[in-house]
Amino acid sequence: MRAWVVEEPAPIASGPLRRADREVPAPGPGELLVRVLACGVCRTDLHVAEGDLPVHLPGVTPGHEIVGEVAEAGPGCLHRPGDRVGVAWLRGTCGACRFCRRGAENLCPASVYTGWDAHGGYAEYATAVDAYAYALPAELDDVRAAPLLCAGIIGYRALRRAELPPGGRLGIWGFGGSAHLAAQIALAEGAEVHVFTRSPAARELARELGASWAGDSFEAAPAPLDAAILFAPAGELVPAVLERLDRGGTCAVAGIHLSDIPVLDYQRHLFQERQLRSVTANTRADGEEFLTLAARLDVAVTTHAYGLDEADRALADLAGDRFAGAAVLVP
Ligand SMILES: [Zn+2]
Ligand SMILES: [Zn+2]
């Protein structure tokens, strides 16, 4: 089968993704073999390709927003051949540690991830753990469902972690695949959304989706914010975000990777009970909640389709902010 692999992580300009011809994998007990129908391109794939994340599996195939059809089910699976499933970043957890037992499986120290610890969806086939594969609402077609599986779910968790009060004012920094989905949930729940991004195309998309204000990353906010989500992986934005929060406001950092945060000034940035917190992966409950909500609210997913053979270009375009919304590979 056709697949892309990261042989040696390197800056995207030097082409760390290589084409490979791999055997179609065989599903083990509790595993599914999934024929990839669509796979979203996520910023985390860029971090895997460029080495911002340490290598967990040499020669890994990235991709963790997989919409696929079950081609084969190993022993003990609930999904059956022919089922359409979503395969996301969280591939598996131990199920026994104190985090798993208290409903925080996203913090499981033994968790493993699709497209990092195991081969992902930049390929014609991938395996998935049956218990971690999502059933997908029929309203969501393949291409539209793909970005929901990471961008959507993580954005949703980030929104919950930002603890936006009802009817509150939410600031969003960076407006790519994840942000444009979280913004729609926030708007549907009655929030006022302000978007800060260096990309003029993304500012336009933000206004189209209903943001009441969109400006550049360091622009002054029209009014103090009750909550903020930092989607841009840029630590230098953290002081700017915190300064724009009202008393008691929370900033959730959505990314798995962030460049260094400059020195903070306690009075200017944190006093008055402002909070800075991270978002780490998601639980299956987050995923199920979000997918149901996304189908019910009929969220608009702005996608740019690329052929499977164009994965390297899709990732380079993501790095260069050359499209608004989310890129999706279609084999
Ligand atoms: Zn665990
Ligand atoms: Zn992702």
C-alpha cells in the first residue's frame, strides 16, 4: 500500500516526509484494519515531522484524523467490517492507573497515540484499537468528519478548559482547523467571539462564521475577555493573551507544543486570579460529546482536499499558513 513515513524528523522545507510502499498491516486482538477514506492534516503531524515531538516509532506514518471503513476486525472487536469509524489521536490508555480510573484517561502515563506511537492515516490502510474508534454520525461526510477528529475534539476540550461563562467574551489566538470549529460551538452557546490572527484570510473566515471582531495577534482587544484559547503554538503570545483577560479570566493553551513563554509579570499578567492552563489530548467522552454536538449544530468545516500523494505539500502549506480551515488527504 502507499504510505508516507518520517524517516528522519527535519524542518518541513527539507522534506522530512518520504513516500513508502508498505505491507497492509494485520489487525491484532481488539484491533481493526481500517481502509482510509479521508485523513485530516493536523499541526501535530508537523511537530512529528519536524521533530518538535521526540521520535516514538522510527519511520512512523503520521495522521490521526482518520475516517475509514473497517476492512477487517481482529478477535474481540465490537465494530464490524463495513462500519464507518473515526480514528483519533488517542489510540489507547492503560485503563487501570489512577488517572484512567478517575475519568482523566487523557493524562494516562501509558497512553499511546495514532501517528506517533503507531502508524497513522497518511496511508491507504491503518490499524486502530476498536475500543478507541468512534462511530460517526451519518450527517457528517468523510471529508467533513476528518478534521473533527482532532482539531474538533481538542478545540472542544480547550473551550471547556477555558471555562467561558455563559454569554461571555472569548478571545481566540490563531484561527486554523481547530479554532474555526471551537468558535462555532462557542457562538452556538451564546458567546461573543474575538479572533486574533496574523492571517488576513483567517480573519475573513472568522467574521464569516460570526466572530464579532477579528484583528492581528497583538492588537488591542475591543473589550476585556472572560476566557481565551491560544491555538497558535507561539509562547510569545502568552503575555499578550493574559493582558487582554478580564479579572478571573482563563487562558487555555490548546497545542501539544508551544515555543518558550517569555518572563511573566505577576501583576500585569496573572494577578486578579487570571489563570494559564494547558490542554492535554482528550478523553473518549470529550470525543463522543463533541461529535454529537457537531452533527446537531451542523458545524461548517472549511476543508481543503489534497490527494494522498500530496501529503508533503499539504503539510508545507499548513506550516506556511497558506490556507484557512483544515487540510484533508483523500486517497
Ligand atoms: Zn491509565
Ligand atoms: Zn491533531
